[in-house]
Amino acid sequence: MLEIEQAFTADFIAQGFGLPIAHENSGFEPVAGTPYVELTMFPNDETGASLAHRNETDGFFQFVLRYPENGGAITAKTMRETMLAAYPVARILTYGGQKVHITGQHGMRGINEGGWFRLTCAVFYRAFTPR
């Protein structure tokens, strides 16, 4: 299932959104006043999709946009829409031969948190993995 995460991460970087990325376990330190994005993968269990050859899994890829608090919401929401537009339903990502099918997306409302305006988004997926 690591290839699924790599498919999303590699594609997200290739999109060139122009924001620093806080990857898991990267020791990222945000710079005050500079927007950034956090990436996290939430896979579900694998289940048998055929008797002998492959499993099925799903889950979601989450990105959290953080913009400085009290800077207005339009810039952050515009970036959210740009990022979500890169992952439309039915798009297929591929990494190392692993295909990942986008099945949905959701952009949650923004909240103020610890000096940041936070927008959380999820891109839902489905994939078939070899056994």
C-alpha cells in the first residue's frame, strides 16, 4: 500500500502548488506568516477482491492548508479549490505500476487554530493491489 501513498505524494509535488509541504516525520518547522500545507494518508484495510490475485483497498489522502490568521479567507479558499480541482472524481494516479482511482473529495470549512486559518481537505480513493 506504500505505492498508493507515493502516488499521491509524487503527484501533489508535481502539481507545483507553490507552498512548502510538511510531510510526515519530516521535522518541518512552519515560518510565521508563511502559508504551508500538511499531507497525511489514511488507508483502510485491504480485503480480497479476487480468489487468487488481488486485494481491494480504499481510504483518503488529506491535505491541510494553513494560512496566517486574520489574513482573510479568499486566498486560502482559492488555493483549496485549485488543489481539489487537481483531483477530480474518476482521475487515475499511477506510481510504480499501482493505479489509484479517485472516488470523491471533500473540502471542509475553515477554522482558526493557533494563529493559523486551517482548511482541511480529503481526496477519497479506491485501489486494487497485487497479492
